[in-house]
Amino acid sequence: MPLNYGDDVVIMFDDGSTYLIKLNENSQFGTHKGNIKHSELVNRNFGDVFELNGTYVYILEPTIVDYIFKMKRRTQIVYPKDSGFVLLMLDIKEGDRVIDAGVGSGAMCGLLARYVGNTGRVFAYERREDFIELAKKNLERWGLLNRVEFKNRDISEGFDEENVDAFFLDVPDPIPHIGNVWKVLKGSGRLAVLCPTTNQVQDVIKKMQQTGFARIEVWENLFRQYKPNPKRLRPFDRMVAHTAYLVFGIKINQEEKGVDSK
Amino acid sequence: MPLNYGDDVVIMFDDGSTYLIKLNENSQFGTHKGNIKHSELVNRNFGDVFELNGTYVYILEPTIVDYIFKMKRRTQIVYPKDSGFVLLMLDIKEGDRVIDAGVGSGAMCGLLARYVGNTGRVFAYERREDFIELAKKNLERWGLLNRVEFKNRDISEGFDEENVDAFFLDVPDPIPHIGNVWKVLKGSGRLAVLCPTTNQVQDVIKKMQQTGFARIEVWENLFRQYKPNPKRLRPFDRMVAHTAYLVFGIKINQEEKGVDSK
Amino acid sequence: MPLNYGDDVVIMFDDGSTYLIKLNENSQFGTHKGNIKHSELVNRNFGDVFELNGTYVYILEPTIVDYIFKMKRRTQIVYPKDSGFVLLMLDIKEGDRVIDAGVGSGAMCGLLARYVGNTGRVFAYERREDFIELAKKNLERWGLLNRVEFKNRDISEGFDEENVDAFFLDVPDPIPHIGNVWKVLKGSGRLAVLCPTTNQVQDVIKKMQQTGFARIEVWENLFRQYKPNPKRLRPFDRMVAHTAYLVFGIKINQEEKGVDSK
Amino acid sequence: MPLNYGDDVVIMFDDGSTYLIKLNENSQFGTHKGNIKHSELVNRNFGDVFELNGTYVYILEPTIVDYIFKMKRRTQIVYPKDSGFVLLMLDIKEGDRVIDAGVGSGAMCGLLARYVGNTGRVFAYERREDFIELAKKNLERWGLLNRVEFKNRDISEGFDEENVDAFFLDVPDPIPHIGNVWKVLKGSGRLAVLCPTTNQVQDVIKKMQQTGFARIEVWENLFRQYKPNPKRLRPFDRMVAHTAYLVFGIKINQEEKGVDSK
């Protein structure tokens, strides 16, 4: 289906740089190689390539990873290297009812909304109103806003839901909230906590053990990218060394058990 | 909802060992700590804990990760550390039409089927009939069989579909098939290739560049797990060092361009 | 120079397995491929290869890494991946006077002794007499015993030396000793502390800052080995995920400064 | 011993930035915090700290790692993460005769010279005269020049020495030289080759197997540094992802054996 005004496209240049734009009448996109009028892209197709002053320009369909990296944000986002793994460990699927706290710019919220499907629901808690507004805009662009119930509230007041399937906790100080997280999860419900420091991982594990979580697992993910040169294959010189530690656990129907799942 | 015969449950012991069983009348589960009759689990709930001869036993709801690691398999499976990332990079979503070749034991096929939703479809090519049978059994257990069209065929004959959204290629020698993969993908469609060796990565990159793929990226993922001891936090002594390199690319509507997306 | 009785040799088989033996008259070395009389090796040379019942046998000169991995030990050893880096960060060189506490089986002690040269000296503190005896035997085999002064003592009593150039601290609880380490180091003297857990790293950093150390650095080293197959190059399936965190610092001539070198 | 003109010192500021300077009469060192006259440092001691307009300044003794990172260079240097390990794998020790080709800026040459001691010798081959001059200056500053014999020559002509103990090969295309390396090594002599790409690793392994090397090992080293904050311990955000692959081997007294040491 040929492109039309209102469509999102990713423009990629030969050097690998990418830009996410929405096609607008009378707009143009300025580049170091010259300008591209949006009207020139209309009626082309995703995957098309054209020349612009000696460089190739690719018209690509935006993926969720493009949206995550290109979206407006004011917070640290959850990287795909972590979020893909979290989705599986939280066992997110159609129909799931999931809590996301705090929402931040909405990257993880969007993924959760995508994968709970039309019959699922994401309850998105965020204290800061400006973050909520930003996340709503991002979710709207992805067509997922109707699956998310935003709550502009400090989570120290607890959560409204009951028997949720999974909980994604990404707040500066998660420890005081783990008791309330336990209450709102169903039996065997899954929790993921993002912790930037080892000190916090230690405290979160301890609190989860005391609160009534089992199968506690701690992971960190190192992703390394290679230069795609078939004659000189080698990793890029530098890489992301750390985003966060991921702590997972399963709610058991018993408080203060204090067991170590080892 | 209390457990009943026919339900799948994960039984976990204090030492972290887990077992996936389906509750059957008149069956029992033998452990080093004694036997557990399935009838004793009926009417209990996910998340329940009980004592058995001095150890705790946890009744957990199976997650997709449990199924992947516990399912019957005759092949190397795609690990969650890789498959979660592949799902995002392939931008799998409701309604997508995706090809999975070869299927193997069906771990990735199951994930694709889960996330294309009711309106999506997975076309699953596998040369070996015994693998197809195994994958079908696994998919049936996950309730996802109706989303998958199995094709017991050598893929050197090409693919029946047109304009598929994404392609997951995991066969011993992917190089000769990349031309046919290009044909069957829609413009800007996403491809992921699993390559165990650097030699194969080199050849796959080269072939993808010649065939008409752009935005070629190569990644490898190192996941490290920590002992969840809050007083002595440290990684486990050993870890998985390698499963496979992941090569990604986007179909462009032009063959033999030979561009290097860098 | 041809081999003679009394020489140490490494015997390697085609499958990569290695054995460190000392040539003795009338001895023989039993293998799964048959026996090798030591007398058959005498008058051969390092680097020689011979056939034994269909497999190749290699006669190799033992390296320090062979000795470290093959030596008798009752403790966790410092791995070459860590010890080579420690040598450089401690700036070990001819003439240095270095303290090693605790000695354990003597792997690091041997490396320090090797690289301080004939004019340097290693002061080796170890509480357990059996470890001292073991370390002495290992050092003797390497011809380095005369460079080491062993002290069979609990280090909570402090150290006898003054103005040492470098200090390697590898004991179960290093925190209480850091004050005494500071006293015994010269100005700008280098300290390395091995810490298995993140909790200990945190405590060691804090104590070093309070005590009068600057340029505090924390490192961990992940070494990955590849299968040396030129047609199918790929890492081994599994690797060492963790040995210890390495904490380094430089003594400043001022106590209780509490600065964070960041 | 108090500092005097002619001494090298490392100046470190509170923010961790460091500068290597040689004390000269009438010189001063300009910083963002103001100027430091060299004469103000004379008669102070290594480890001293003083205040300068509200920041602390530390006077540290330069280590070999300081010299390596601060030396003038026109080439990629061998990082301490790699060079410490290479020293152990090459089993460098007093009295060893070692070849270093190519020398580049001399970082590895300096380490080899340091650890072969007064009775050892480094033969340093380098095609480019400007690199030789640079390396000589660096070696002279470290007081190690007399242990090194420089040869300004293309190594395709082969090597003058016989029976060397170890060989460090770090040139753009190592493959054509491996035959000559084999000739110049003693039996069971150790070889280390630095390879930036996987393609080169594959070719080097193959050539080493054909030439008469056994015990071929391939390693890569990932070093990760942590922010030394005891209350918020976590790795730095980014790290070095790749310098080079390290390929090691042992000369066997037999050519064209083609064995794979696996």
C-alpha cells in the first residue's frame, strides 16, 4: 500500500543514520545531502530506495524499536536488550492485566500494551504529570492508548487493582512498595524490578524474600554489536556496559516466609 | 480458580529445582523428598506452598519460559536471552504473517504464534517429519496450534507465501535460501538469521548485501545471572558464553544493490 | 638442551588434555592410550611430537600458567585473567618490595616473586600453616622460594614492614585490615583487593576512602575462549562468569580524607 | 625520597583526571583550577595532597599503566587488559629472548623489556622509522632502552635471531610471516598474535596449524569498570567492547602437521 500523508516512515541514509518522520503536506525534511519534500515520498512504498545527491536514501517502515529510540523522552528508557527479556520472564500474553510503575516516557508501557492484546489491560502509574502526558502521546502514536489506564499518582498510596498477572516496577526506590506489589498480584503472579545499583539489588532481594516471593532471579544483559563488514567482521569498539540489573520473582500465597530461592 | 485435572503446573522445591507436570487422576509425582499425589494438588491454587518432609514445595503457574525449557526437544532451542530480542527486532505484533524456518522443536515458533495473535499467522517450514510432529505437540500444549501452518518440506524449493512481514531463519546453511527469503518478504520486511559461527555471519552478511537487504545488524547477547543472596551478591561461577550470533536486515525493493549498511 | 631426569615437562595429547610431570628414573605415566616411560622422554626436546597408539603426544615446556593450573592447591587460585592485570595495576617490577596476604596456595605469590626479580622481595602472610607449607612447595618448584619471606600469622596483628611498594590483599574479610595496609605502604604505594561479592566491594571502597586511598578503581574481567576451528570459529559454549571484583587504590599521605576519586 | 627536577610525576585532580609531567625548573603546569609551578612540587613526596583553589591535587608516582596511556603514540596501543594476560601466556621471565613485531608506539615492547630483566633481550622489528623513533623515546623514558635491539625493517625479509623464547606478532597482515616466526622460535616457544577481526583469526589459526603450532588458543577479554561509589555501586555506562582477539600457540618441532589442538 503506497505511502500517504499521515504515515510514519523511517528515512535511512547510506551511513546508517535514521530519522522517524510523519508525512505532512507542504513539509520537507532537511538533511546534510539536501532537502526531501514529503510529497516526494507519497505514493512510494516501504522498502523503496532512491538517490539523493550521490547518497542512497531508504524508506523503511518504523518498528517498535525505532519508535522506542526515536520517541520523545525525558527519562532513561528500558532498552530492547532488557525489555524483550522482561516480556518473556513476565510471561506477557493476550488478556493479561499488568501494572507498569513508574511509566516514565512510556517505552515499556507501550510494549506491555502491545503484547497484552485487545483483551488485556495495562495500569500505568506515574507520579509526574509531565511524564504521563509524554507517555500518552507516545502510546497514542503507536495506536495503543486504549489499552492503557493511566494513573497520575504517587504509588506509596498503593494500587487499585486486584489479582494482576504481572508487575513491572521501575521507580527510584522500589523497596517500600514491594509489600503493596505483593498484595495486588495474583498467586504465582510475576514481578520484575529494574535496579541500577548492586546496593538496590541486595535490598530488593531481601525485601522480596521477606514479603513472600519465590523463584527470585537476578540477571544482567550485555549486548554487543558487530560491524557488518563481511571481510573484516569485528565488534564495534565500544558498547553499553550497564543499564540495570533485572530482578524477577513469583508471588507465593504466604507472607513473611523469608525463604531464599537460591 | 483452583487447580483441576488437566491443568499444567510447575512444582518448585526449596533448592530451586522445577518440574512441569499435567495433573492426572491416579498419578503421582516422585521426588527425592517423597511422592506427591496429583490429587493432593487439585483444589489448591497457583502460588500455594506446602511442606513435604522438611522442604517447601511451591505450586507455580507455568510461564512460556518454563514451557520452552521443559518441553520435549531434539534440537538446540532458541534461548529466551535471544528470542525476546528477536521478537522486538522482527517487530512481531498482532496480525503479522511470519515465516519460521526451520522449526526444530518449536520454541521460537511458539513465541511467534503467541505474539502474532488470533489475526496473525505463522508459516512453519521444517524438513524433518519427526521435528514437525514434536513441534505440533508443543504448540498444541500451548494452545497455539491453530495459528500455525506447518509445511514438512525442504526449503530449497522456496516458499509459498507472499508479502510476509517477518522471517526467522534458523537452518544449518542459511546462505542458499536468502534469495528466496527476499522474494517472500514484503518491502521493508524484517529478517533475522541465527548463525552459530563467525564464518557463517560473514557469509550471511555478504549474501544479504548482494540480495537486497539494508540496515544489516549483527548482535550477540551475554546474559549473566547472580546468586540471589542479599548478603553476598555475586554472579554464578559460570555462564552461557555463546548460543548464536543474530543477524538482522530489512528488505529493500531492489536486488543486487550490494550496499553495506555499516 | 635435551630433557633429563628432574626436568618438569607438560605432556599434551591430541584432545588438548595436559599433564605436568617431573621426569623420574623408573617412573612411567599411565594414560588412556597406554603408558609412557619417563625414560622414553629423556633426551627428547621440548616441542617434540611422537605417536602413541594412534594419537599424537606433545612434549611442552611448562609455563607459569601451567604451573598455576596444575599445582597442588587447597584454595581458590587467582586466575591468569585477573593476575596479569593485577601485576600491571600494582606496577610490579624489579626491586619492588611487596606484601601478599593471604597466600593461599601461592599462585599470586609466585607471580609476584617472579616479577620483583632478584633484588625484590615478597612478604607472604598466611594464617594457616598447611597453606604456608603448600605455597612453599609450589614456590620451591618454580625456583622462587628465596625471594619470599613467609609469615605464618593472623594479619590482624598488623605487618612488620615499612614503605612497601605494593600490597595484594586477598583474605575473607579485608575491611578490618585496610588501616594497617595503609600504614605499611609507601606514599603513592599501590593496593589491590580481591572481593568476591558486591557487598564487599561496597565496604572496601568506603573503608579505603576513609583510610586515605585515592584513585580507587573497581574492575571485573570477563574472558571468553573460542574453539580454534578455522572453518567454524565460535566461542566455547560456557565460560567463567565470575571469579572476583578487583579493587585498586593508591595511598595518599593523609588519613581520614574521605575523598571519592570517582 | 623527596621529588626533584627530572622526576616524572602524575598529577591527579579530584575529578579523577590525571597528567604525567616531568619536573623542570622554571616550568609550570596550567590547569582549569590555576597554575602549578613545578618548583612547588619539588621537595614534596609521592602521595602528597594539597589544595588548589578549592580542589584537591594528588602527587602520584607514575606506574607502567600511566606511561602506556600517557605516552606519545601514533598507533593503537595494546591495552593493559590484553597485555597483562599476554605476558603470562607468553611466560615472559628474566633472561628470556623475545621478538616484538611490529613495535608501533612501543607499549608492549616496554612491558616485554621490563619483564625479561637485565639478562633478557627484546628484538623489536618495525618497518616505519617514525614509529621506531617514537618507541625509542618511550623506552628511554622508562629506562629500558638498553634491553631492546631495534630493527627498522620490513619483516617479510625474516628475522635474524634463533631459538627465541617467545614472539609477539602485531602487524596488519600476520599470515605471511607465521612460517618465519616458526623458524625463529625454539621448540615449545610461545607465540601470541593480535587479530582485530574474526576473518583474520580464522586465517591465523589455519596457518598456525599448517605451520607446526600446537595448543592453539583464542581468547578475548572484556573488562568492565565500576563507579567507585559505595552507596551506589554500578558499572560505568559504557565500556570498551573490543580491542583484538588474542591467538596463542606453541611451536612443535615438526612442520606441516596440520593438527587441530581443539
